[in-house]
Amino acid sequence: MRSERKTKQASAKPDQGGHFGIFGGRFVPETLMKALDELTRAYLSLKHNSKFQKELAYYLSNYAGRPTPLYEAQNLSRALGRDLRIFLKREDLCHTGAHKINNAVGQGLLARYLGKKRVIAETGAGQHGVAAATAARLFNLSCDVYMGAEDIRRQALNVYKMSLLGARVIPVDSGSKTLKDATNEAIRDWVTNVETTHYLLGSVVGPHPYPMLVRDFQAVIGRETKVQIKKLTRSLPDFLIACVGGGSNAIGLFYPFLNEKVKLIGIEAAGKGIQTGEHAASLRKGTIGVLHGMKSFVLQDKNGQIQLAHSISAGLDYPSVGPEHAFLKETGRVRYESATDQDALLGFHLLTLLEGIMPALEPAHALGYLAKRAKNFPRGSKIVICLSGRGDKDLDVIRSAKLK
């Protein structure tokens, strides 16, 4: 009975204030409350609007390239042994090379319905920035993208792509010069320009309704997976595995399965090791706090000062996590583990050499985790991994990194 109760709780929608249990909510300046109320009303209305949903389906299919394939990685499966059947949800084959386009197209269309002429975005690895800039071109919106100076250095190719798409990439030199700081600056911009600007937030973080609406736009990943795996195997998978930074690709895969008897595993970035302090494992090592308008698990010191997060992957070095993930951890519905930088490099090289597929360093964490722990999975398990993006953006980092 206890596990059944947890499953029912885990599938609950946020309440009217945007709370998943004690997590989520709105912790923002009063100047943003009106905009958040407007966004919430508009989204809840459009969510059930047949015209909006028809347009969204059109763009996801004919522009973003959905549905993405569910590919059985037989070479990888054989290499890991135990008669495992490993399937890859190929979000790397989406237009722009990652799952981020699902949410960017959804929010770009939403911005057009709201009558906004400008969008702003934050980005770490650059994939959300590229997706936001792409959606801005599609819907004739101007676009500014905030990006930490360190991430600009690490992700030069995506910076160039954004500029080609007509977006202005604004460097952020404060703090750790990474995703957290880019998000801070994007929020400051939105406070100043809230009447004309839509904040196209890239993950399931921030104040309500963002965790809910980004999740809903990304849930297409899990819905497709459920249909595809049944067609391929005539049953549901035993395990779903996805990397977790802010958590959008993971919640997109997990959400349609929350009421199913499927084990869900989220993989955070352990960086140089959980015990070193140089990691981004907020669910495993963080404490409850407030960051970027939400209550969740946060990497912070005893005085509430935000600590620096570290990961070889620019898309995972965020010192918090989406509130729904925090809730799913507390209810026990999802198990959260971690993988180091070295694990991610292992995952990247394994998939490249065995399947001819170069994953981004974000999902490479999930691959490395599975490779290291395959012996712990029951023999014959069917496992789906969300391959949330492709690896071209990370090749400079990978080339300079050493796999030990």
C-alpha cells in the first residue's frame, strides 16, 4: 500500500500556487507576479485549445522532426552483457540537435499568442540558446540569450550558431560565469522589460508556471517512448534512465510513466567526485532552499550562500534542480544517482565506438552510469536511456580531456 500511495502522489499536478508538495512556488519580485499570472492563465487556456495544440503538433512534426526514433543499441547491449536490451530515445536527432527544441517551439508559439515581440533565454551548454534563437526566427521574434563567460569559452560553436540565427549573446562575467549566473541576469532583464518580453526559460526550474509548462512541452518524449517500446517489445520497459541538471529531458521522459510499474533513475553530475565538493549533485548533496524563484534542493553553505557547481558538461553544472524532481525524490518514486566526469567520458567513447553515435556529455553521464553498474541490473532488463543531445558541441572539451 505504501508504494501505491507514493505513485499516486508522484503523479499529482502542482497546486494553484505551483507547489509539488513543499517544493516549487513563486519567490520573485512583486513586479513579476502580474506577468506570471498572465502566463499561467494563458498557458492553462491554450493547453486545452485545439487550434494551439494543432499548431504545436504541426511544428513539432514538420519543423522539429518528431517523433524521434527509439533505437535498440544492440552492440552496446552485447558489450554490457547480462542479456540487457538497451534502447536510446534519439532526441539528438531533433532539429538543432537536442530535446530543447520541444520546449522552445512550444514557448515561442505561446509568446506569439501572448503578443510578445521579444524573447530572452538563459543557456549553459548552448543547446537551449540555439533552440530559443531558432524558435525566435520561426515566429519572427527578437532574441537575447544570456550565457556565462566560462560557458561561452567552452561552447564556442553554439555561440556562433546563435549569432548566425540573429540572436544577441550577452556574456555574464559574475559569479562562476556559468548557467546559474546567466539565469540571474535573464531574470533581471525580465523584471525590467516584462511588458514586451517573454522569458523563454529552458528547464523545469524557476517560478510557477515554468516547471509545469516546460514539463508539459517535454512530455512528448515519454509519450512517444511509451508507444514505441510497446510496439518493439509488446511491453513497457523495466527501467528509464536520464541525466538531470535542471531536469527537463528527464521529467519529459519520466512523466508519462509515473503511474506505471517502471523504475525511474535520474543521473546527476558528480563532477570530480561527490566527496570532493566539485560536483553538481544537488539532489544527493543539496539542502532545501530557494533559488531562481523556486523552492528545491540547492547546493548552499550553512549560511544559505549558493555554492559553485562543477561538471565537465556545461548543461549540468547548475546548483539546484526542478521542484518536481525534488518532490519525486522525497516520495521515493524516482531514484537519483550520480556519475562523474570520468564516467561521462567513458559513456561518450563507448557509444561512439560501439554504435557510431556521439552523444552530448549530458546524456553521456547516463550511459557511463549504466556501463559502470550494468552488473547490478536484473538479467534481461529492458532499459531506455534518453539521448537528450548530440555531441558536436562538446568535441573541444572531449578532445582536451583525458579518459583515465
